[in-house]
Amino acid sequence: MHEETAAMLDHVRTALPESGAHGFDHTLRVVRLCERIGAREGADMAILIPAALFHDIARPLEEEKGVPHEEEGARMAESYLRSVRYPEECIPGIVHAIRAHRYSSGIAPGTLEARVLSDADNLDAMGAVGIARTFMQSGEQGRDIADATGHFHDKLLNLRDRMYTETARKIAEERHAFLVAFLDALDDEMGARIPQDV
């Protein structure tokens, strides 16, 4: 790993819990997805990887103070990158990608790097990992299975159609199918009746 990237990784790690629905483990998975998708799509990794590393750095502040994490995270990233003299021409693209990554922010990702980050973040909410994260978040917030399945229907089942890149669309197809199969099985089990002849 490049020394500059390793330093960013260490900086972000200190701001996030190690695990949880939006912990450091989520950030690492998003970075890996960005590496995979970005390489296929021809993204500028000097913009994409820092954006992926910093995309959720302000999550704890949002939970504590209610500030939108995409806005505060973009500000924190810009401040850090300027303090380490990161190439100035990359910073606006990094800031934009962080601001535009959130599903509900209403900011359209206007660059390839922002689209890849949005795709990677959404992919981590799908498939087996997305299922695990949804139930983890439900538990963290004291909610039950019904609340978690509501989140699947309100958001996660819509993510497949929100992918911007061809590479992400292919990954999303598999993860969406897994999610649908899981929900079918869950619905069966939640509404299970004991057969009369048992």
C-alpha cells in the first residue's frame, strides 16, 4: 500500500468504530469495491481512493450531533488533504465524490469517481453483507426484524436500479438476486404455520 494511502487509512481508522453498520470494516469494503470497479471503469484512483477512505468519516458526528455526514466528511477530508499537501487538483473531485455518495443526499454524482463511489457504497448495502449490516443497524437502534425488513423494501431492493457503472450493475444483479431469495425465505419463516398432519 502506498505510504500516503496508509496514512489516510490510519487517520480515518481513528475516527470510526472498528465495526458496526457504518464502521471501519464498511469503509474497507467500499475501498476494495472502488479499487475493483474503478480499475475496470478507468477512474482516477488518486481521487477515488481518498474519497472512498473518507466517505463515512463523519458518521459518528452525524449520530452525535445530527450533521449530514456527507457534508461534514467532505469538509474533514478537504482539511486533512490540504494539511498533508495532497495534490490540489485532486481535492475538488474528492470533495464532490464524498458529498454525492449518499443515497438520500439529492446530489447527483457528476464525475466518474463520484459514480464509482456511490456504486461501491450502495453495493455494500446489498447481498449477504447488506443483509448482515441491516440487521446489525436494527439491533444498534433497538429495532426488530420487521423494521429491518422494512428497510429492505424501502431502500435496498431499489439499489440495483441506481447503479451508474456497467461493472457495478453486474455485481448488483447477483447481490439483488441473493437479497430477494433471502427475503422470500424470511417471509416464509416469519409467517410459518405448523402443518396440521404433524
